[in-house]
Amino acid sequence: MKLYDLSQPWSVNTPPWPTYPMPKVYFCKRIGEHKVNGQVIETSNHCGTHLDGPMHFVSHGGDIASIPLETLYGPGVIVDLSHMGDYDIIKPKDIEDRVEVREGDILIWNTGYHRYAWTMPEADEVRYFYKHPGPDNDFVEWALSKKLRWIGVDCGSADHPMNTILAKVRPDLAKECEEKHGKPIEEIFGKDGYQLMHIKLFPHNLIHAENLGGDIDKLLNRRITIGCFPWKFVGGESCICRIVAFDENA
């Protein structure tokens, strides 16, 4: 069996989702004084490769510890959407033209925007977080009809960035998006479409992992077994995690 790591490296330099605090890492013990090295980490759960739990957007939603292993691990597909560009809209057809998605699958998409992540030669934090493609309501309805286990994305959010608070954080980029599509953002996503990948999917326990990367380019349009491994975090709304693909035919 060959293993593929779909996680991005994590460090004190990893930028969190914009508006969240930066991570802190420091030594609380050093070998010279204590004969052992020990570190303390302060971070939001939305920094680097992480899984958003139901509780993140649903007050009565389950925590990370309550997600069954059978949900986190199973069959899935990794679809290549790297032909898409800044502010593009992901439709169900973009997925189904490239891979067969079966009921109960894990779905991961590769927009190619992981190449702009903080550890990459083309690192571009603005483009990574604010300009990547994202879905509209058509995709949400399709995802629910497929009863997906979870969704993984190689960019800052499973939502279109201009359908989140980032449109207000960077109104100049929101205007760029509107100019590309020729209409206001409210018309692109609908009046009730704000942050729909979170608000409309999480009540159905259809959650997602964000900031994937690693070996993802090696698995384009492939059916493969996938696992997401967060802490068994009681009371956790979300959690930093490791995501691995298992090629049993290697």
C-alpha cells in the first residue's frame, strides 16, 4: 500500500484564516535547564490543514470527538479543478465531467491554489485566501443529494472567498470579483446564499476540511481510500488534522 500525505506543513509561520489570531509556539522547558525540551502552542483551530466540525456553525452540532471513524475514513475521489481561475464558480458539472462520484463518497477537489500557500515557491497569501474558486447553491444541493461523507479543499475555504466575511475585509477584491462576473456578489450567490457551504451543509453533518496540499497533485481524478485524522477533541468545534490517501493497488 502506498500512502499519500494530503496535509500542508504547519509552523508558527502558518497563516490562519484571515481575522483569526496568529499561532504562537514557544519553549516552556529547555534541555540545558530542565534536561528536556517542551513546547506550548497557542493557535486557533482554523490554521493550516484542519477539519471543520458540525459545532463550528451549528450550536447543537456535534464536536470533533463525536465524528465516527467510519465517517472520517472511506472511499472517495480527488478531482482536478486546476483549470479554474480567480473567483470562478464550481458547479456539479465541473466535478462529474471528471470523476464518478458515488453516494457516500469523500470528495476532495484540487483547484491548484495550494501552489500559493505559505510554504510554496509561488506563495501568495492574498490570492490563496481571497481569490480561489468556490461553489454556489447548485453545488450545495448536489452535494446533499450525493450524501457525501465530507469534502476537502486545497484552498483557504470550501466556500467561495467572496461569499464570506472576506468580501468585507477586502472590498477592493469584492469589486474585482463583481467585475469578472458582471453582477453584484448578492446576485452571484443569492440573498440566502451567504457562506452556504457552512450554513447549509453543516446542519446535515456534511462538513469539510480546508487547506489541503502535500501530494494532492499526484492523485488527479482518482478514486482512492481517504482518511482524515483530527484529535479526539471533546468540545472541539474544529481541529487541526492530518489527511492521508491510501492506494491499496500500489
